[in-house]
Amino acid sequence: MKLVYSVEAVADLVRLRAFIAENDPSAASRVAQELITRIESLCHFPYMGHGVEHSPQPDVLRDMIFGNYVVRYSTHAGALAVLRIWHHYEGRE
């Protein structure tokens, strides 16, 4: 399955890594790599996440929680698109 990151998801990763690096640069690298590794695992198990209730297509738009982070993604025939990534304290929907 092909993995695609939206421009917003890439910006989210950069933002999260910079925020963590302000207090602990080594943790920033570690957290970013762990997020990427876990996101890559979604390609093997794309329905691991929960459907987004308020979405018109909850089996297509899904959220996966990795520790304190939420990854919103959509599933398509042969592809998985990472749409957004945020820390759960950010309280996004």
C-alpha cells in the first residue's frame, strides 16, 4: 500500500518536533521517528484506527492514537493518506 503525507501532515510533524526540541532535542528526534514508524505500520493494518464519527465516510476517514499523538488518515484503494498529526492536548477534531 502506498503511503502519502499531506502538506499539512508534514507541517504538523515539523511543528511537533520543533516544540519538543525546545525542551529536549534528543526526544524530538526519537518521537518523530517513532511516529513515522507507527504511521508506516498503518499500511499493513489500515483499519486499525477508529472511524471519525462526524465524517460522512467513517470507514474512510480514521484516527489512530499513538501514545499522546493522534494521526488522522484516510484509506483508499492501494493508498493511505496521512492528513493531520497532533498531540491530544491540542484538542483538535
